[in-house]
Amino acid sequence: MANKPSIPKGTRDFSPQEMLRRKYIFNTIEKVFQKYGYLPLETPAMENLETLTGKYGEEGDRLIFKILNSGNAWDGVSDNVKNAIKAGDAVPSGRLAAELSEKALRYDLTVPFARYVVQHQNEIAFPFKRYQIQPVWRADRPQKGRYREFYQCDADVIGSRSLVNEVELVLLMLDVFDALGLAVEIRVNERKILHGITQYFGVEDRAMEFITILDKLDKVNFEGLPEEYRKAGFSEFVVQELVPFLKQVQQPTEEIVWGKPTALNKKFAEKGLAYGSVGDLNVVAIIDGVKRARPDLTESQVVHDITLARGLNYYTGAIFEVKALEGSLRSSICGGGRYDDLTGIFGLKNMSGVGISFGADRIYDVLLELNKFSSHVGGSSDLLFVIPLDEDGPIRNSVTNWCIGLSMKLRRLGFSVEVYPDPSKLAKQFTYAEKKGIPYVAIVGESEMKEGKVTLKRMGANEKGDLMTIEELINKLKG
């Protein structure tokens, strides 16, 4: 017995209605990208493995989907590794994977973008603003809101260190979620602050490990955070004092004014940690710039969250994360940050960039749960022409051809129109329209054709329909 057809875990099929809704999300985001001067770009689904590894941290590297070399991949494995395996010696899994796989599916869109910038640096006008809407893949454990294949919608600007870029990206995010009708909170922090905290606690030599654990805060909460640091071998000073420190500096401060030190800045000043203080002032400047441009914002819409870490290795400056204030999904639906030298890995030094990424799949789940897709987004055609079954062959052909001609006229006016192709009872044709969400059917028989009219019926309405001229039909559809 044949196995039931299936798809890999963590991937999804999308029905026509789902695709229409997804395209609505993509189109909404794309229009806002273009308003801010970003230009479209695409990169291949697969990259050289060496392009991706070492950019996302140890955990990120484990989640990269590697592609087995074509042909007999074993033939490409070095003799040293083959001999070690035959002898029963341990071979690091990473080394074996590297010899079996030279390529991988992209993990995100930012690293491929940095690779593109380096390859095409002589063709690009800097600062370079690009957007990219493409799928990425991660060998993660599938769960609600987390998939192995999903789309990201990225906007990055590279070749400028100005905080104007950060301010505009926050404004861009606000514009997108305003257009989608979704209430969100944008959290802002600075990697310099986090590195300042590692100095404060004397663990700067383990800075990335410290930050990666802090990034788990949403999962383990303040109560579970000390144990995470204890398991990782951090000192009891960190285990006992970090959470009280974070809670203290998270307390609300006075109204933000450009350049004015916050409580966190003062805390750092006690130890002379200028690095963290600079990051603190950067956050103040970003939030202040956003509020000057959008005085309508409430205090809860754009906030400084000192616990925001974002685990990717390449962030060096401001970092962002967006969460919906509605619905049950509490995961990030958008995030990003500044990276000062990501292109340096590929040979182009001192090229600072900053970018954000919208998680389209999570945004879809939130909008669906909250029923925020308007009825026309998941809809189909505007009108279906149906022909009664009792019309005979020659007459049916004439009526059908007349309907096809009329449908072309309506399509040129911008309407989406179908002609039901098969001889069927009206009930069956009405069921077709109902299942596809078509709001109107135009019933056309020999008598309607001779008069140059149609009988228009609104689906879902308990009525026989109204006989009307073509001009009346057009006006009805416009209405």
C-alpha cells in the first residue's frame, strides 16, 4: 500500500485564499519599503556553505540546512577523513558535513546581502538601500509560529553610520503595522549597552555567550534566567546580581530628551563604563527622533528594553524587536539591528549597515487569528456568468460566446470575471460561486442575450435576481 502523500515537517502548502492573503502582506510591506527609497534585490536560495557559517553564532550554525554535494558525495571526502572513519576514530560532525556539503540553503537574507555588496561594490551608490522578500530555511524544531521554511521581508541600508537610518527604520516599521491594522510594541536596545553590562559584571571575555543566554529571557523569564547562567558556568555574582540589576535599570525614567542621561547611563557612570553609556545615549537619540517625527505615538509603542539581546553574532549597535499587542502569539514578528563590519568578513572593511526583517509567516498567523484580513483580500472573482442547463447545444454555444465577449469588456474595465464552462444545473453553478467567494452571478439565457441584458443575483441574498442592462451591471459592480 502506497504511503499517504505528505510534506516535510515545518513546511506548509498554501491554498489560493492563503496565497491572496500572503500577497496582501507582501504588497503592503513592499509599498512602504518603496516609500522610504528602498530598491528590490534577490539572491540565490543556496549559498556557499563558507559564506553562511560563522555568522550566526554556534546555535545558528547548527540550524543551517546543508546541501549534499551532487553525484556521489562520498567521493569528495578526503582520504584522511575516510581512513579515520574506517579505523573507527572519531571525526567531528562539522568537519564531515563540510566535506560532504559545499553549499547550503540561506539562513537569512542579511548575510547574502553583505556578500552581494562586496561582490558588486563598484556598481553600487552608497549608502545603498535595498529590500528583499524571499524564503529562508532553518533546521529548527517545528512548533506554533516557528517553521523550517518561511519568508522574510528585509530592508537594509549599508554605507552609513548615521542614526538617521535607525530612526527611519523604526518609522518604517510603524508605517507597515499601521497599514496592516496591527497594534505593536517596538523594543529598542543597543549592543554597546549589553557589552557595557558584560564589563560591569567582569565577563567581557564571554560577551557573546552572555548575550545569547540573555536572549532566552522571553522563554525562561526572570525566574529562570539565573539558572541558565549557573548552568553555563558563570560566577555566583552574575547569577545573583544580574536580574536585580536589569530590573533596577528598567524602571521608568524622566521624559526622554535628546542627549539626556537615563538611569542606566548613570549606573554605568558609577563604574566609568563609557562604552555602555554611549549605547544608552544612542537609544535615547533614536527614540527621541522617532517621537519628534511621530508625536501621535504613545509611550508604550516604542520603548527601551535593556533585556533585548537578539542572539545573532553580527549585531554591533542598535537592535530592534517588534511584538504584537494583540492575539496569543508572543514571538517576535519583526526585528533587526546595526552591523558595523559584516562585509569585512568578505573583504570589504568599514562598511556599516543597519536593517530589519519582517516575519511574514508570523504576521499572517496573527492577522488570521485576529480576523484582520478584510473580506476582499481572500476573495476571488467579482462576477460569474452562468447559463441555465435547459438551453440546447447551438443556443448554448451562442450564449456562451456572448458571455465570453461581455466578460472581456468587463475585464478591460478592471473587473475579475469568470464564465462557468460546463453544462450544469444552476444549483451546482451557484455552489461553485459560493465556495470561491464570488459575490455576484449573472444568469444569461437566450432571452437575456436577445435583450442585451443579464439577470444579476447577489450570492447569499434570498432573491431571484434583477434583470438589468450591461451599463447597470457595470455600475452595480463598481458600487
